[in-house]
Amino acid sequence: MSAPDTREVILEARELTREFDGVKALDRFSFKLHRGEVLGLLGANGAGKTTAMNCLLGLTLPTSGELTAFGLPLQANRIKILQRSNFSSAYTALPGNLLVWQNLLVFARIYGVPNPKKKIAELLELLEIPHLQKRVTGQLSAGESTRVNLCKAFLNDPELLMLDEPTASLDPDIADKVRKVVRKVQRERSIAILYTSHNMRDIEEVCDRVIFLHKGKIVREGTPSDIVAQSSSDNLEDVFIKIARDGEILDEPKKDSAV
Amino acid sequence: MNFRIISALVMRHLFLYSRTPMRMVELVFWPLVDLVVWGNVTVFIQKNSDAKFGGFILFFLGAMILWDILFRAQQGVAISFLEDVWTRNLLNIFVAPVRTAEYLSSTFVVGFLRILITCVVMSLVSWIGYSFNIFQLQWWLVPFFLNLMVFGWALGMISTALILRWGQAAESLAWAVPFFIQPVVCVFYRVEDMPAWSQPIAWLFPATPIFEGMREVMKTGSMSWNHLWLAAGLNVIYLSLAGWLFVWVLNLTRKRGLLTKFATQ
Ligand SMILES: Nc1ncnc2c1ncn2[C@@H]1O[C@H](COP(=O)(O)OP(=O)(O)OP(=O)(O)O)[C@@H](O)[C@H]1O
Ligand SMILES: [Mg+2]
């Protein structure tokens, strides 16, 4: 298949396992993310995508396994690593009672962005939302606040970016714009991105490589087109549905056949 | 510890207070109500009793103001944390390069600023309304003020740890925790006025020597060093234990994978 990636490894998980009450949300999950690469995490609801991201952000401690970022063990170097990373997701928000520029300024200061006002103006421009600057953050629509969140995520020029369903709740037009911006910034700055989404269009457009998770285990890995080519389906969405359903059939004992 | 990060976190709260004046009202309103109600009660008692009660008003209003300092400091820490919970901002902070010590320090600063505002308002009103000049309380009281604030920070961290441990159901602890200890720390009476069996309990809290010391300073006009050292010593212990408790609970929450649930619910 494809030649081994020789770019610097930005993020690596080795045998990452996370149990919740005896159930494995992640089961010996291993992967490498290289500089300038966008890696998509796919899988049904509950497959373990968010859990993986939370472990990689140090928000949740793994039950076992090793995590490194920029070649450093994660837990011992959390602050150093977080300074070079960022995160955005549809389910977090910036404080709703502040104005957009106030929130961005606070985070710019936290990350130590030189010349924060200029940086904020640039990013607002990039995401086509300069008009939101003076708005109350809590009054923004879902799509508007997603883009403001993305501004926050780009503030520190991260080398590693984790995006958990960044396009959830966006209309197709805005989703398309967001994808293009992410891709543009990512290419310009060679950012390594870990990306989850339930939107296959997203994945095909944004991701260089994808990992399919099913019940915490990797069941497929490769470029979106490779994965489609290797399957009997003709698009990623069908592959997704197949994996989600077949996996289910294989794993569940057929106990309800008598009903 | 990075001063830039602490000031950024404090800036967030300054924006918040400047944008929502209602929060200022809360800072000023309750202390005022307390002050007026108890000020009037004290005047009433004074008028209807003999001269022995002469200094009573001084003790009482002094105690009121000092209790409020403790309460505001504790609130500064607990409410700052809750603001991040309410606005679902906690996750943004936890994925930013913010050390726990920096986060906590920012809440200490917010506590200090809250005290400053409350103090100014209360001393003005007690001066205008009851001719009680807070500065007649002597400069010797300043170290007691500071110790009280530090104890408030410790209580704030304990409240916050409890909320982190038991989730938002425990939010009311942010307001309740100081009142759990109010009966035993001798805010309005002396240790010797307490039932004998409960007196040793009183001395377990730094607030007790602070209030005892305050009364002594006001009575004698000279510094009560023993009380001050005892308060400071206990404070070091409390601050360390409370900080340790917070970090311990935070790690426990990480281990259980509940931090993100807590931060996004
Ligand atoms: N704190 C927790 N306590 C108990 N179980 C948890 C916890 N967090 C996650 N889980 C479980 O772990 C599994 C993986 O959840 P996760 O959130 O990682 O899924 P996901 O792939 O992100 O799903 P979705 O597409 O719905 O966002 C689920 O079965 C979930 O119920
Ligand atoms: Mg998820």
C-alpha cells in the first residue's frame, strides 16, 4: 500500500485502553499522527472517539497505554504540550455572558499570543465573522458560535489541533466554509489535526487518512478512497453503515430470536 | 506560576462584572442589608440597656464586616469556579496551558477584589449611618483582615472541591460552607461564652483566633500577637490541605473520566 509516513510524529498512542465500569470504551487503540496530517476518527455513537480525544487532551486518564505528543510523555508534559495544541468541539462554548472579542482576548492572553488584537482581527477575517466581534457570545447561533470557537482554537497557531465534531449543527453552506478554512489553515501551517465527524462529506474532504473505530477497536484504517476501494460499497457512508451494523451483529449474541 | 495567565483569567472576571452590573448589586446588596438590619438592632439594644453595652455596637459591626470578608473571599473562589461551570468554559480552560495553581490564584485575586468592593461600601455606610468609623478599628486589624481572607480562600477551595466531586447538585455548597463553621468560630461571641465541650472545636479553625484577636485589639488597642500567630499557623495548614484536596479531587475526576461530563453538562 502506501509508503510509510516519514514526517515527524506529533501525536502517538500505544495500546491506549480506557475502561468505564468494566466496559472498554477504548481497547488497545494505537495510532500515529504526523505533522501536516489530518486524521479522521470515525465510528458509530459510543465507538470511543470522544473518549480517545479526552485521553489525548489529558482530560481523562487512560486505564492503560502510553501517550506521547511532540515526542514527550503526555501526563508529565501536559502544560508544555497544551501550549502547542488546541481543541474545539460543538459541545463546549466560550462564556456566553462576554462579548466575542472579550472572550478571544482572554484566551489570546492565556496562550500568550503576541499582538493579540491583530491576531484576533486576522482570524475573524479568515472565518468571515468580523461582524460578530461586538456580539454577546451567548446570543450567537450554533453555527456562529462554532466559528468563534474555531477562532479560539487557531489563536495560538497550534501545531496539533483536535476537533470533535466541529461541523455538527452547521448548515451545509457554513459547514463547507468551515471545512475549507480548516483545510486552508492546516495546509499553510502544516498543522496535525485529529478530526471526528459523522458527516462523511467532511471526512472525505478534510481527512488524509481515517481510522474506523468500533467499540473502542480499530476495524479499518487508510485513506478514505482506499477504504472505499477495499470494500464492496461505493462510498464512505455505506462503509460506515456496514461497519456499524455488521460489527453489531457479530458482537451481540442473538438473544432476542425467541421474541 | 505564570502571572500573564493569572491576569488573563482575572481579566475574564473583570469583563464579566463590567458587563453584568447585577453582579455588582449582589456584591453590595447583601452586605448592606446585613449592615442595616444589625446596625439597627444594635442601636435598639444600646438604647434600651445600661452603659455597659457602650462598646457593643463597635464589636458587633466589626464582627459583621469581618465575617463578610471571610464570606466574600470564599465566594470569590467558589463563584469564579461556578462561573466557568455555568458557562461551559471549564473545558476550554482545562485544555489550555493553565496550571491548577494559576487557576486557583486567579480565583484568589477575584476574591480579593470582591472584598475590596464590599469593604469600601460597608465602611462608608457604617460610617454615615452609624457613625462607626472602620478606621477606628486600628491598623493592627489589617493582619487579621489578611488572615481572614486567606482562610476564605481555603474554604473556597474546599467548597469547589466538593462541587467538583459531587457535581452541580452540590452547587449550593458554594454559599453554605462558611455557614457550617459560623457557629463555632466565635464571630459574635467569645470562646468562653460557648459551651465548655465545644470550645476545643472552636480553636481548630483559624477564624476563631482572628475574631478573638479582633475583639482584643479593639478592647485594649494593642496587638494580640498570640492570636495572630495561631491564626497564621492554622491558615498555612488549611491552605495546604484545601489545595491538596482540590488537586486530589481533580485527579480523581480525571481518573473516572468525569471531568468532561462535568464540564459540558
Ligand atoms: N465518564 C464516563 N462514564 C461511563 N461511561 C462513559 C464515560 N464516558 C464515555 N463513556 C462510554 O464510553 C463509550 C464511548 O463514548 P464516546 O463518548 O467516546 O463515544 P463517541 O464515539 O464520541 O460517540 P458519539 O459519536 O456519540 O459522540 C460509550 O459507551 C460511553 O457511554
Ligand atoms: Mg463524541
